[in-house]
Amino acid sequence: MSVVMMKRSVWGAQVAILWGVVMGGTTLLAGCGGAEPTEQEIRQAVDESVTQTNQEIKQRVGSLFNDEMLIKINSLKRLSCINIENNTYQCNVELDITPPQGGNKKETVVLVFIRENGKWQIIK
């Protein structure tokens, strides 16, 4: 093998290693979950929590259950979030809900979210 060919193959290996480090680093950074939850992700987590709560209400009430007993989310607006721990954010969220007693209730609440397995969940 000539010296020129050896230099090219060494240089090529260095480029390949460098490319792997750069791409691996990009993947690693993307996987860090450093981003706070978006409004859509908050809505999904709140919807899942409300669905679970509604199912618990239905189980407790049994045959007396009707749709007026459901909690309904009419609107949700993400106001702000702060990082309180790794993959954990405390968010101010404006909620407009219809509680089981009826009527609309609009208020700003503080919810804590944790990202597990690529999904945001509310910490109760």
C-alpha cells in the first residue's frame, strides 16, 4: 500500500469516526428531552387523565351513571412551564372545564408533568 493510499484510508476512517460522533451526539441531544411540553402534549396528558378519572367515576356510580357526571375539557391553553427536575416541568395551564356538577369553570391551574418513555404524563 502506498503512503498516499494509506493517508487517504486513515483520513477516511477519521471522517467516518467524526461523522459517527457528530450524528451520535445529535441523536443523544435529541433524546435528552430537554424541551418542555408543548400545548398539544399537555392537552394529550390532560385528556388521558380526565378519561381515567371519568372511568373511575363510572365504576363507582355503576348503573346510576350518566353523561352529565363526566368531566369535559372545553379548552386548554399552556401559559408557561419551568423545569423543576430532569424531564419534569411545572406548567401554568388555563383550563375551561365542565365539571360533573355542570356549568363551565375557567381557571388557571399548576400541573406537574414528567416525560417517561417519550410521553408526557401528569404527576398526581
